[in-house]
Amino acid sequence: MPKPWTVIDFILVVLGGFLGAGIFVAFSLLWGEGELLLVLGLAGQYLGHLGVLWLLVRGKSNPDLGFSIEAGDLRYLGLGLLLQLVLAVLFLPLTNFFFPEGESVQQVGSALAGLESTAARVAAVLVAVLLAPVTEELAFRGVLLKAMGTRARSTIIVVTALVFAAFHVLGLDPARLLEASAVVLPQLFIVGAALAWVTLRSNRLGPAIFMHSGFNLLAAIVLLVPPELLEPVS
């Protein structure tokens, strides 16, 4: 009996993100350049993932990905925030070694941090805290995890975490790819492993979605701070 989800399905979901981003950017260019262009492109990526996922679900006899939210899942929001803080502290020496001037390690994060309009910043927060966690959990801890079938839990955790980390290479600064990878990818592997573990433990995506949202929450809070308040005092 074939598995309801396959690795090919996961690849299609990922490619749908590239298509969605391209379509949204194309439409945005027709409206004229602006700060919302970056946010719309990012949102388009996630909506592209979801669009392909929706099409795939329609053809599955057993499409369940474990998308279930319970009230108790809210506590994982704090766990994700704690994980973000712990990893930031643990990797601070390595970050300072490769980026002593305090440059942003991730290219997309740097661009989002430079947003000035309130509308663009609020939109970016919604993407980071709501759209990204739901979409990426459906893809990585949903489709990819289900595609691995009955393999050992340790194998599933390691493989899905590796793929999750590798996927985010696309958001790193290509000019300093090796340094950024050394700082970011180990952290994302740890995050991916934790998200896979809570998913396998609960057999649902709810805990991982809230944990992922909490992990992104700190960066989202920074986005809400007006840019002038983040400038160093001379």
C-alpha cells in the first residue's frame, strides 16, 4: 500500500513556494516598488507552499498531516521563545567571531529589520509569527515527516532537521555564505530536531506550530520597534 505522502510531494510543496514568491513579486512590481514588495514576496512564498499543499490534499485518500490545535499547545510558545534565547546566548561567541561588526547573519532578516513603514512592519510580524510557522510545520513536520513512514524516530528527527536547516540556506547572505552557515545552520538543525521531537511525541502539529511561532517571536518584537530606537546613541 503506497504511503499517503511522499518525498516528491514535499519537493512540489517547496517548489510551489518559489512560484508563489515570483508571482507576488511580479504583481508587486506592477504596483511600483516599495517596502511592501519584500513582505509580499515572502508572504507569496508561503502562500505558494500552501496552494500546492491544498492541491495535493485533494488527491490523497488519507491526507491527514496531524494539523490539530489544542488549548494546551499555547505553553509551547514560551518554550520556543526560551529556545531562541538559549541558542542566541550559546552561539554568541561564534556570531561575534564571524560578524564582529554586528551585521545581520540572514539576508532576509536584515532587509526586514530595515523596514520603516508601520504597515510593512506589521505585515512582516504576521508573516513571521503566523504564516511561516503554520506553513513550515505543514511542510517539514507534516509532509516530509509523514513521507518517512515507519523509520526509526531518531532517523526521522535527524533527516527532517537537516532538510529544515538546508532549506534556510537560501535566506543567508551569499557574499558571506560560509560564515553565515556556520552560525545559522547548527541552530536551525537544533530547532528542527526539537520541532520534530515534539511532533512525534504528540502526534500532532499544534505543539510544533506554537513552538516555531515562539522561536520567531523575538525577531518579530524587534520588527515592531521603530528603526530610530534601534540606532546606537552617539
